Amino acid sequence: MDKSEIIKKVAPCSLMCHTCSAYNDGIICASAKTLLKYLEGIKEFYEVHMPDAVESYNNFEGVLSIYAGASCSGCRSTEHNGCSIEGCFLLECTKNHGIDFCGECNEFPCKKTQGIFEEIVYRQWLEGNQQIREYGIKAFWKNNSENPHYRPYKK
């Protein structure tokens, strides 16, 4: 994958839009749409053959529908529907510095980011941008594009 494609799927902070549940061009949205497609008719099957499974399936289908309807077009888009990080200024900051990622900045790591991230996300920002700085975006993508987005929250 070339850099311009990777840039669409990785936020300026190095977090992966690609694996975010809100990203409409990401793996979670695409997977949910695929599952819904292949599950067509299963509810009706359950109603006839496994009525006790219908309620669980309805809940599952509801969650899949939420993920399939993801509406964010990515952190680099002007239509990203608001970042989950309140007060995020990194897209504007990277544009002002003429770079694509914080790790490409001469001021990295800057103190401005310490106030906007919770500790888990701050560590992701720091580690991700250190990788981009040291190895480049293509290697960063190769090493991180299949990692679960929310794994750092798992205890």
C-alpha cells in the first residue's frame, strides 16, 4: 500500500482509523456489512428451527447494524463527525507544520498533547509516532494495521 492510501487510514496522531469502530471505510464496518450480508435469512430460520435463539440474534444483529452504519470518514476528513478526543487539534497542527504525522515533526514529542489524551491514548500516541519516526509510515502500517484498535483498554 502506498503512503497516500495509508494516510487515509491512519490519523495524524498515529491511531488507526482503519481499525476504529466509527470509521466507515475501516475493517470493522466492512466486516459488519459482510456478516449482515451472509446472515440474511438466518433470523427467519431461527424463528422456525431455534426460537430460543431469536432474541440473542436480534441483539447481535442490532450491534452489527451499528458497526455497519459507521459514519466517520476519518480523522483527516473535514467530515469526520467529531473526534472522540475532545479538543483534538492534531490535524490542524500537522497541516501547519507541513507534515503527515506528529512523529515527523521536529518538535515531537511536544508538550501540547499531554493535556488532550488520557494516559492510555497518550502512550499509544507516543509509541506510534516513535515508530513512524524511526521506521517510516509503511513499516508502521505493516506492523500495526491488524492490531485491535481498543486492545490497550483490555486488562
